[in-house]
Amino acid sequence: MKNLKAVLFDLDGTLIDSEYFHFECWNELLGDYGVQLEYRDWLKNYAGIQLPLNAKNLLSKYSIDASLADVVKRREALTLERLKTKDVGLMPHALEIIEFLHERELLLAIVTSSPREDVTAIFDRNGLSKYFTLIITRTDVVQNKPDPEGYLKCCAMLGLKQEECIVYEDTVNGIKAAKAAGIRCIAVQSNLEVHPSLSIADELFLDLRAAKIALLAAGV
């Protein structure tokens, strides 16, 4: 990794422990329709998938009589409201690897399927923004993950070639986006059940500390 100049991170589930937060938000909204998800079902079928598609799938699966546009709008408003009042914790060893990379003067960027308003609210509360040179959100692209647009745009805005970057992701869609963009992708996922589906990544680790140790071994 001698030519490494930038590290691009997914946000939800990779750097911030937000999956349970999003699960709770969905259940708060779905409660109005007499529906409640189980967390295991959320992780298996909905985590890492963009909001409009999740909303469409949930309306269909549970035969909910509601407008897709209205549900998406309500879900976005609820998420932003909760993010302003509730802390979303970091994933284990997230700050450790961020500081490690920052100390080595590597450029750090976020490429996330969350809207910019959500990312701003999260960073306002956890103080991570000072480490990142660039943030690409769902608001900034036409096509979301698994489309590579976000990662390609990030590299272009950083003025770097794909081979000068690596990506950290935690879901299949995120890995597909990074690989389609031609960027080396490292998966970090503590849930062993989904590891087989993440095998398309270049490397796979249980947590960010293990990922950091691998970087040290590679001479970063």
C-alpha cells in the first residue's frame, strides 16, 4: 500500500453504530400501521439498503395502505428529529483507526447512502468532521449504492486515482459500489451470519482494530 493516499469510509454500520437506531426509527413509524420488525430481520434484509427501496419493500411485504412518497418523507423527518436529540455511538475502534490514519496524513472521506442533513446532525454531535476532507452523501449523487457514482465522484473530487484509495464497508451494496468503482474494498462486519455474502470484498475483518492491524502489517 505504498501508493495509498486516501481512505474512504462508509458511515452507517462502518464508523457509526447506527443500525439499531434506524431499526428503532422504522419501528416507531411502522407502529402506526400495526407492524413491528425484529432486529435480526432488519439486519438480514434491510440494513445497508437505501431508504426509498426499504420503504417500498416494507409497504409491499406488510400490505400497508400508504403513499410511498409520504412514508419516505415521514421517515426522513423522523430520522433527522431523532438525530438532533440522540447520540449515535461509534463502532468499536472507529476513533482508533480514524486517528491512526489521520496521524499518517492520509486523506479521509465519507461516502454514505444517508442524506447530508443526517450526516451533519451526527457529526455535529460526535465531533468527527475535523478528520474528514470530503463527505459524499445520498444528496450529492443521482445513483446510490450499489452504483459506483458516489465513490467515483469522491476520487474525482479528491483528485486521486482509484488505486490510490481504499474503501471500508460493511454491507453487500457498499462493497459492490466500491468494487464497481475499481477501488480496493475491505469489509468490516461483526455479524458472522452475513460473512459469506461479503466474500466479494478484497479482505474481511470482524472489527476495525483487526483492520488497523492489517494496515500496520502492510506498512501503512
